Amino acid sequence: MGHAAEGGGPSLSTAFRRARGGVVAASFHVVEVELLRSLVGQLLELVRDDPADLKAGDRWAAELGLADEAPSRPTDPVLLRLFPDGYREDTEAASDFRRFTERGLRDRKAATAATVLASLATADGAGVSEKEREKIRIELDPGESEAWLRTLTDLRLALGTRLGVTEADEDDWMSLDENDPRRHVHDVYDWLGWVQETLVRTLSSALE
């Protein structure tokens, strides 16, 4: 998938735009919805607590910073990008910061990702067989719009980190062979940015 022009193009049928009832809406091709579901589902699994079976009391203690141990500093560069150190030059302060904040941050990121998945599952046309549908209409209320913005940011951070994207390197990606899987993933990264841009623009226009 490549970067599309607003109002049409090969990727997105309709950019996000203001619709009746105070919602924003867009129409996605089926394959795009499936891609979003897959990516957001993977993100949800990634950001969930590693100790998923924490008892309620243990979780409460952890959120107060009273757990026996602080969460370990992530070794995966994607997780470190999503949950960065609070203090880069003070390991003790960074450990304390992580103890007080990481679990709550994981929960918030997981909740926003789950909201996006729920909006995709209940979208107009989502329950129709693939043969009978060409596009799926997505409508977002203000809360869902905020969840989409945050989750799209997290997805781009994750993909960009995994790819090693840097500023002004677009020509390098375009020069890759079309069969190179890195180029395909970068196209997805670029497409997610365009989707986010149209959503930001639509939400901003309502404030003018």
C-alpha cells in the first residue's frame, strides 16, 4: 500500500472527513480493515503487561510503586521506544520512574488499542461476507477518534523503530527493490501516516 491522495487513490477510498452527528468517517477497502486489525491486534499483545496474571492486590501495589521490583527496562527497541526511560543519565531515577508509570502506561495503550479494534469490529459492513462487500465505513465519535490518533502514533513508532526509519531517508526506501519486504512495510508505515494526517486535519477543522 502506498501513500494516497485525498479523496481517492489506490489505498484509501475516502479520507477521514466530518460527518453528520458530530462524528468523523472514512471508507476503507476490506483488505485495509484486515491490515488494521492485524496491526492493532499485534500492538495490543505487545503493550499488555508481561505478568498478565497479576492479582488485583499485586497490581494495586505495583501502581503505587510498592511492588518488590520495578519493571525491567525493555531490551526490545520497539518496547523501549513505546516506554522510554524517564531519565537517560540517572539509572536509579529511571528505574523509579518506570516503577510508577510503566504499568499504567501499558494499560492506557492497551485500552486505546482495544477501542480501535472494537470500532473496526462494529463498523458498517464489517459483518458482511467479503464477497458481498467492497468497502467498510468507519465512523468515530470523539473518544474513538482520540484512541485512533494515539494508536496510529504507537503503530508508526513501532514500525518506524523496527525499520530504522530516519528523517530525509525517503529516497532510500523508494530505491529498494519492489520485492523487498522492507519496502512493503515502509509503504504500510507511510499509509498509516496519511490516515492519521487526514484524521488530524478533520478534527482540527472542527475547532476553527
